[in-house]
Amino acid sequence: SQQGEEDPQALSIQEGENATMNCSYKTSINNLQWYRQNSGRGLVHLILIRSNEREKHSGRLRVTLDTSKKSSSLLITASRAADTASYFCATANTGTASKLTFGTGTRLQVTL
Amino acid sequence: EPEVTQTPSHQVTQMGQEVILRCVPISNHLYFYWYRQILGQKVEFLVSFYNNEISEKSEIFDDQFSVERPDGSNFTLKIRSTKLEDSAMYFCASSGNLSNEKLFFGSGTQLSVL
């Protein structure tokens, strides 16, 4: 698989439920970030986790990082209809100065 | 809240024509980027720019592409002779005093090459 693969590709849940998205990557990283993209819009930075961190929280977001498995997960708790968007992980790979490598994305649909 | 602005939002051009995509990054940011997203595909890195020079570029960013910061506020991407496969959404982004951390993206320019 390619660097930055998210699963599932699509996720549909009801408002109030939790949403979990996973990201796998292949190379050594300095940090991993999650971005959100509403349809037809730019990406919005959500959270960054560094390679020496294992878990981070920001509001309803919880990110974990397992560098031994080269994987990360994004948990959105108590989802809302407004969380409907595509979510992308992006890695800052070791040895690159300024490039982010984006994953394939998870399309999240939150219904009322 | 400060934001990255891109113009135009849509650009249609004929194959072989030159296009310039424009961006105004956030004013106190030091790092500037162009990414693109072909419909249904991943967001791909094109180029990063710092201290008035390219700091990194991808294999996509060939001799047909160039970037410029002509003044203290604008950041442009020029495609010299467009190809059909250049059709994509082009995103400008900027970040503060650390590269590849917390990028702020514009809403993009949808480029259609006919």
C-alpha cells in the first residue's frame, strides 16, 4: 500500500456516536497531522502529534500514534452533523524539510 | 481569524497556455506551499518556499512550473504550458515559523485545461 492509507474509506454514523479513522504509513516520520476537508474547500488543520508522543487530545478529538506499527488513529467523540467531511492524515517524513505526504482520506457522514 | 486567500477560484484554459495562480498567505507566516489534488486522488505536494527561494519540490514540479513571491504579500504559481493532466484543484498554504507543521490552506483554485 502507499504512504498514508486511511481506513475506512467511508464511514457513516449517527449524531452522538463516536467515529474512528485509521491511518497507516510506511516511512519514519517527524510528526503526523490530521486535516479536515469540507466538500470543495481547503484543508483545515486539526491536530499534530510528534513521533515521540503516543496520544494527544484536543476538544472532542483524540489522536494516537504507534510508531512501531506505523499507524495512527483519529477518534471524534460525540459526533455532530457538522463533522461531516473528509479527514486526511499527513506525515512529515524524516529527511524531508517541508513536505507533507497526505493519505487517501476517510469520508465521514454524520446523520441526524 | 487570518486566512490564506486564493484567486481565481476557477480557471479554465486551453492546453499549451500559461496560467498564473495567485495566493495571499497569512501575513506573518514564513513558509509557503503549493499542493494539488486531482479529482478523487490524494493531495500531492508540489513545492515549498522559504526565504525567497524554493526549499523543496516534488517530481511533479518540473520546468513547466515556477513560483514567485513578487512582493511582500503575494505568492504565485505559474504553469508555463498547460497540459490536460494539469487539471486539478491547486491549494496554496502557509505556515508560521516551523515548516511542515500546522499548514493553513486556501480554498483552492480549480484549474481546468481543455
